[in-house]
Amino acid sequence: MVYFGPQEIIVISIAVWLLFGDQLSRPIQPILQYYWAGTFPLFTKLWRRIVLLSRSTLFL
């Protein structure tokens, strides 16, 4: 079961933006830039959570 919270949605939207480039993101670019400005700390938190989860599952 995968839970998509706001952090995951932001990370996925940035991944989509990076993959599909300008033609897709022109209408939503200001929104994505706003998210991008506030996402770096969120992304590091998410990454720490992923690392902690992977460590805890590895040592089970």
C-alpha cells in the first residue's frame, strides 16, 4: 500500500516536470517554482524517512 501525501505529490510533480520539460510545465511553471523553493527541506526529510525505512526493513 503506497500512501501519497503532499510531500510525495510535490516530488512526483517535480520529477514529471524534469522529465517532460517546458511544453508541459509552461502553464504551471509558477506553481512548480513556488513548490521547488519550498521543497528542498521537504525532500531531505522525505529522503531521511526513506533511508530510515529501508534501514529498518533491511535489519528485520
